[in-house]
Amino acid sequence: MSAKIDKDGILDDFALESSLGPETLQSYIKKFPSLAVELTDLYHELLLVDLSVADVMPLETKSVEERSQFSATLIADALSGRNLRSVARNLGLPRDFIAGFRDRKIRAGSIPGTLVANLARAAKISIHQLIIHLQDTSRPNPRMAFKADAKPQGSDAVDFDDFVAGLGLDESELDALNKLSASDGSD
């Protein structure tokens, strides 16, 4: 087996599965854990485009938009203020780490799936809500208010490894990050 996996080939195979259900998604994630976020995203996209139920199910854009706004508010609350400090303290990581997720500073596809799941669990939000939040580029990122001489400039999302390297974590924080990235076997 080669060390490098064919990401596009795996995603194509997944999209062409005859019975695309939660079981199929789980089996692919178990086989390819590094592609968990991409597989989950593709799974949800394929469910949204399922034309076989288009005639039976009316499209309700208003309720979807309301749920999306509710989800964004829920994520913002879970990863801000006292909750941010509490989650960071409980995980043994700096607040900047949690704020990076809140502010969508990290490219979603580069974050280990287990870390996303464990962070969502620690913040008491659903994994899907956190993934959708990280992938949502239609809304502006919330920014902290600081006094400055110049107008603030937004920055593009960076890969997870680059983000972590920029934080300058000490040994205890790196251990905490490794624990957060480790699977507890419940996958």
C-alpha cells in the first residue's frame, strides 16, 4: 500500500457508492481518517442534491436559513467569552487556539477529524455545526475589537499545522493538543 492516498479517487469512489448512507460514510472514515472532513462534507452535499426526493420534498429555504443563523449564533456563543476561556482551560490549551476556530483562521480540510470531534464535544456543540462553521465563508469572520492606527485587514485561512506552529505552544500545551487529537475509540 502506498504512503500517499489518492484523495480524489477515494472521494469519487465514495460519491459513486450504490447505497450512500451513514454506514457507508462511517466505513470510509474508518478506512481514511485523514479525509473525514472531506468525506463528511461530500456526504452532506450529496444528500442535498438527491434528486430522487426532489418531487416529494418541498424546498424550505427560510427554515434552512433560520437554522443556519441559529447554528452560527450557537457556535459564536460556544467559542466566545467565558465559554472560550472555560474550554481552553479544560483542554489545557491557550485561548488563541480556540479563538482560531471561532474566527475561522484554519482551513477546515487541514484539521484532523478526531480533533474537530473532540473540540466540538468539549465546547458542547455538534461536530457538523463546527464543520459547517469552519467551512462557511459567506459570513464575515467575527473579529476582536482593538484600537489601531490602521483599518484591520482580514487574513486567509491557513493550514492547521501552520496555525499551531504560529501559536508557539509549550510542552504541556503540545501534550494537551496531542490528547485532543487522539481518538478515544468511540469513533
